[in-house]
Amino acid sequence: MEEIYNETRDFWNTKPCGSYMSSYKIYSYEFFQDFDTKFRLLYPYFDEILDVEQYRDKKVLLIGLGSGYELGQISQVTNKLVALDLSNETIELANKRKEVFNLTLKTVCASATDMPFEDNSFDALVSIGCLHHIPDIDLVVNELNRVLKKGATLNIMLYYKYSVRTLFGIYLKRLFLKEYKGLNYEDSIATAYDGVGNPYARLYSKKDVKKVFRGFKDFSFEIENFDSSDLLPRIGRLLPRNFYLKTIGKIMGLDLYFKAIKE
Ligand SMILES: C[S@@+](CC[C@H](N)C(=O)[O-])C[C@H]1O[C@@H](n2cnc3c(N)ncnc32)[C@H](O)[C@@H]1O
């Protein structure tokens, strides 16, 4: 496997995505409870987008697990969930969540570019905040076309190309923050989204999505999320997060959610 995938695995192994959000002991019941509560507060729109009821009794593939919010939600409605991640530490965390809450699901440590699954075996794919970390996105799309059944649904989030961050915030950060000194635009983007040392992140427009996700139809899009640190500090802190989420975040937010159907 290419070096970039090893770097990506090492990066998420050091601290599974989102695990910094809770100060409870990692792997504990309290950690998962606290993480889920904070996740819901931070992303108040998320449950509606996930729309977990649509996955009742379906065979769902989840790619990119982080601290496992989606995994916890989807496993409430189906016992045929398969959860895949490149990082073994992240898989370990998912296995702990599974044990602590007595969930029925299968975890798999592999790259989304080469999935150990049979052809036409899944009814749905959910992947939130993961596929933009994969340089060979075409390989992932090939794999999705192979493992998903005809009519299977996609529910995906990728970083949005035309956000306040990419058009404004990133330049502020590169000017004023020391961790951005010497980084080019691409590396600054990777740092701004996931922290220092994140090896790769690509931004997507709606047009990019339609071009890259060949073999899928009926695309629908939603833009969400906002980070006030992308505005000048004084302006940014003037208003509560919920105000930004409900206004500018819907037009120039950080995240591009989309749904589509396999042809
Ligand atoms: C930003 S986190 C998102 C996690 C979670 N979905 C959330 O919303 O919090 C990205 C996740 O994608 C995983 N990942 C990165 N590259 C991958 C690849 N090639 N195949 C599978 N998973 C990958 C990382 O290990 C990490 O757990």
C-alpha cells in the first residue's frame, strides 16, 4: 500500500477521530455516552441527515468510524451493519463500543480502496467525513460499484470546496497561526480540518461529486457546519454557533452532505 495510506493510518491511530471531545477514560461507558452527547450538540442537524430509520434491517456498510457515533446509531436499527476503517486503533475503539453497549455488528480493518467483501452484498453505504482523506477516490468508487446492490443508497459527507474556510479562513490561519508557517495551501487545508500532521484532505464541489461518483444517480445535496475561527476572532466570537449553523453554514459551510442511488 502506498506511503500516504500508512501515514493516514498512523495519524488516526495516534488519536482516533473525535476522541479528544471527551475527557472520560477512553473505552469506558462514560466516554461513549459523553462523546455522543457532545457530538449531537456540536452537529444538531446530523440525526436528521443520517435518518437512521431508513436502515432498519438493511445490510449497511459504514466507512470511516472515528469515535463511533454513526455506528452506535445504525446498530440500533439493524444487526447487519459492517463497519470498516483503515486505522486499527479506531477499530479497537469500535470493538469496545460494541462490547460496552452489547451491539451486533461486524468490524473490518481495511482500506476503502480495497474492500474484502463480496459483489452486490450491501443495501446502503454511510460514510461521514472519511472519503476526502483518500487520494485514490476512483478506486473507492469502483469498489462501491462492486459491493453495493442496484438501488443501494449513499449517504456521504465530504469537505466542501466553497466554504468560508477555503475562501477566507485558510488565508487568515496561514497569515497568523504558527502551525501553518511553511505549509502550502493543500497541507494548510489538511491541517485546518483535522489538525497538525493530517497527511491528506481533498475538497469537493457538487460538480466534483457528480463527476467522481459515476454509476450513481438522483443526487441531492446539503451544506452544513461552520467554524467561527474562520472569521476574524472578534467577529467570530460575537454570535453563538447555532446562529452560524442556521445561516451562513447552510450556504458556505464546511461540509457537503450528499445522497444518491446506485444505478
Ligand atoms: C475524520 S474521521 C471521521 C469519522 C466519523 N465518521 C465521524 O464523523 O466522526 C475519518 C476516518 O476515516 C478513516 N480512514 C481514512 N482513510 C481511510 C481509508 N483509506 N479506508 C478506510 N478508512 C479510512 C480514519 O481512520 C478515520 O477513522
